[in-house]
Amino acid sequence: MEPIVVKNLTKTFNGFKAVDSINFTVKKGEIFGLLGPNGAGKTTTIKMLVTLLKPSSGEAKVAGYDVVKQPNMVRKNIGIVFQEPTLDLELTAKENLDFHARLYGLNKKRREERIKEVLKLVDLYDKANLQVKKFSGGMQRRLEIARGLLHFPKVLFLDEPTLGLDAQTRRKIWDYIIEMKEREDVTIILTTHYIEEADKLCDRVAIIDKGKIIALDDPENLKKMVGEDVVSLTVNDPERLIDELALEEIRKIVRIEDRLELSVVKGEIMIPRMVEIAQKVGVEVKSVSLRKPTLEDVFIHLTGREIREESGKNAFWRR
Amino acid sequence: MELQGIYILWLRDLKRYIRARSRIIGSLGMPIFFLAFFGMGFRRVEIPSLPQNITYIDFLAPGIVSMVVLFTSTFSGISIVWDRQFGFLREIMVAPISRTTISLGRNLGGATTALIQGLIMIALSFLIGFKPSINGLLFAFVFMFLIAVAFTGIGIAISTFMHDIHGFQIVINFFVFPIFLLSGALFPISELPKFVATLALFDPLTYGVDGMRWAMIGYSEFNPLYDLAALLIFCVTIVFVSAALFSKMEVE
Ligand SMILES: Nc1ncnc2c1ncn2[C@@H]1O[C@H](COP(=O)(O)OP(=O)(O)O)[C@@H](O)[C@H]1O
Ligand SMILES: [Mg+2]
């Protein structure tokens, strides 16, 4: 039995389709990612799967139970870390976990062992008796992940698990998630708009945009859609250059403002040729870069847009 | 598991209450001053409908204790709005326990903290010169409990309509205060003009205050059994209504 099966799942808010007939299946033991920009419908999807929102149409089974018809059975079998924090800041870490364990009906002996175990998993055991309001953002996040795992869920939902954390803390959380996957018998579904997160953590990634899943595969296969290399050219007249670059070796060109993203086979050979063509037609090349495709390139390839507006890298590109 | 749920929700309320020491003291400030200053200021005032042998402070103290229970329990119920604001409500709402259980757990938790506040207020009123019947305190406790459960329920019901804490001030000024002032906590309702006195009969706290007063000083405007019945019916109704409203509430 698959831990999550989603069929034509749709959510409409006043006529606006936030989630538009999506289909996917998550396999046992994998980390499955939903990658997409803000407003793509990731959180709405998760909320339907965890029984907080009723689907407008379609159906979903989580841990074998229908999310509409058997919400209580679904709840028993899942752990959730929401996008926004849901801790009681007045209570200590241990009290938060104890509260959770009792809500999920763990008996005393199991409760104590398990609380210790999950606190150790996220390296918070020595902070067990500290009030959560004294925790940093990263520590709170770790505690929430520990809490999500506490009652031995079959499926763990992580909605933007590293949102708003600094890069170093983010990497640490990734390590915990990977360790968790290895040590616990749990299937994980996470959402993110961080490219690297989807790439590093997920066995398979569904790229979601405007409520629709536009690609679904493992990260390597997704990147193969784009090609071997990506060349990025910033020029003063991108439209003009696109017309001239109708070369067989260029599989696809996407223009983002004054920048051209080109999928090619041998980037290091193509760059001099492209620069030469630009010079010949009088287009000024301001900068050139070559890289292996990332999931961002996959998104650009599919939609002609970037995933994040506020990303540091993109900000640099845009100037 | 449902019982375990009620217990842990109750325990959480209690822990949060005990940790908020400054709030405990802060919220008792106003009623203490009410009792002390009204007690002193109206010491020699004669209220026609009040028997000669009852001093104003003895009359007032049960009312002020009721006030403390009223305010604490209503706020405690409304504190669900804070939980929503800080996200914690979601943690509770996705747990595999019923909404009714959650509502009952909160109700008991809120009522317990209100009871504790009420008991502290009784102890403090001793210091100010209030001399209640010691045996009667047991009955007073029953009335306090009913007031506490009922108004925590009211608070829970209100919280299902309030989506942020902005409405809080309105609830205090246009709901909690009128309930308090109408209840006969400060003066006998028979002193009120006819129309307002009739209104007071629809204030559930009226019966709580009257019952408390009967238990603590042996004076009441109604038959205490009548007080008990009225309050009990109100309390049970509210517990059901608040649980039903809470079950219907949408939490995303
Ligand atoms: N309760 C709601 N009412 C109306 N629109 C909503 C509601 N929740 C989400 N939306 C809209 O649905 C879209 C998807 O939101 P969301 O699922 O939160 O996206 P993501 O998590 O991918 O950033 C957004 O355009 C958002 O504004
Ligand atoms: Mg989201």
C-alpha cells in the first residue's frame, strides 16, 4: 500500500483554483518533495492531505485512509510540521512533547523513552527543560520536527521546514531530516521553494506551479530535461540575439529580462561561438556563465520564470 | 485517550497559569481595590433592602469574588484566540481526538484557573475584613465552580467568532462589564429601576452572585436552590453550545 495516493485533487477558493487537479503517488520510505514558488499551492495541498481543508474535488488517501471519509484515522498515522510555528512558547521543550504524546495516546513508559529519543535525534536533549520561548528559530524548528516524529507516524509532512532560517541552520536541519529517514520507519513529504533543498533531500520531486504539477521525477532525471549544460548570457538586446542563435546545438532558449538561459550540450564549446555571433550582429555581451542545470533551470525551462523572486542569486542577476 | 486529552489540555492551562505570575497578581489588583475602597467608602451608607446586621463589605465581598471568577474564566475561554494567533491551535486541531474533548479540556482548565483565582480572592478579602461563614465556603465553592465553567464556555464560544485579538476590548466593555454590573455584585438588584432589575434576571451571574452571598453570609435575594438550578441549567447549556460551536469552527 502506498503511503500517499492523490487523484485529481482540487481546491478552489471563491472560484480561484489554488490546487488544480493534481495527481501523484508517494512511495514507502522515500522523501517526496513539492517544489514551487510562493503561492503555487503547496501548503493548500498539504492542508488537504492532513485533513485541515476539505478538497473541492478529487480524492486523497494517506496511510491507506481517505482524508475526507476517515480523517481521524489519517490523523493518527501522520506527523505534521506546519509552515508557521505551532509550539506553546510558555512550555518547555519536554512539556510540548509530553503534551503531544498524550494527545496521541502514548502510554507513560513509551512516552518517556520516545521523548528522550526524539530530543536526542535533533540534539536538543540538553535543552529539554528550557522554555521554548528561549529557543532560537532553528531550535524551535528542530523541536517541531522531533514532535512530528514523536508518535511513530507512518507519514511525516514538512511544510517548508527551513523557511526563514539561515543557510547554516538550514543545512543542519537537512542533516536531521536525512538521519531521520535512515533511522525511522517513516515516509516523508516536504514542500519547499528552495532549489537546493529539493535537490539534496528528495528522492523524487514534483514541480508545482499555479496549482498544477508540471513535472515529476527524481532530481537527476528532471535536470536531464534541460540538457547537459546551461549557459547564461546577459546582453543589451536579447530579442535580437535570440533570432541569431537558431543553432542546432541549442535545445532551448528562455529569456528573463536582459538575460538568456540556453540549454546546450557542450557549454565550453558553445560559449565562444555564441559570443562571436553576438559580436557579429552588434549585440553587446555583458556577462557569461556556464553551469550544470539545477532544478531552478528545470523550472525556468518549463515556465519561463524563476522560482524565487527574493533569492540572493537572482537578485545579483537582476541588479 | 479522550480522557488523557482532557487531562493534558487541563494541565497545560494550569501550567500556563502558574507561569504567568505577574498576570495573576495584576488581575487581582482591580478587585482588591474595588473591595477595599468601596468597602471603606460605603461603610456607613444604608441600603434600604439590605438587613441592618449586614455590613457593606460582607455584602460586597461575594460579589467581588464572583467578579474575579467571571473575568478569569471568560478570558481563559477567549485565550483560544491567542492559541490561534500563535499557531498552537493547529497542533491541537490535527490531533486524533474529538473537538468536543478539546472543548471540554479547555473548559475544565479555564474553570480551574478561575476557581484558584477566586479562592485567592476569598483569602485576600479575609485580610480586608470580610468575615464569611466557614461552613458556607463549601457551597460557595459549588457556585464558583458553576460560574467558572459557564463563563469559560462563554469565552470559548466567543473565541470561535473572533479571528484576532482586536475584538477583545469590545468583549470586555460590552459584555463582561455589563454582566458584572447587572449581577447585583455591587448593590442588591432590588435597588435597580424595574426595567433594569428585569434585565438583571437574564444575567446568569445574578444567580451566581446571589448563591455565593447566601453561602458566605447567609443573605440572598432569591431562594438559593433557585439560584443553583438557574445556574446549573445555564452552565450545562453553555458547555454543550460551546462544544458545538468549537466543533464547527474552521481552523486552517
Ligand atoms: N484560505 C484561503 N482563501 C483564499 N485564498 C487562499 C487561501 N489559502 C491560500 N490561498 C491562495 O491559494 C494560493 C496557494 O497558496 P498556498 O497553498 O499557501 O501556496 P504555497 O504554500 O505554495 O506558497 C495562493 O494564491 C493563496 O493566496
Ligand atoms: Mg506555503
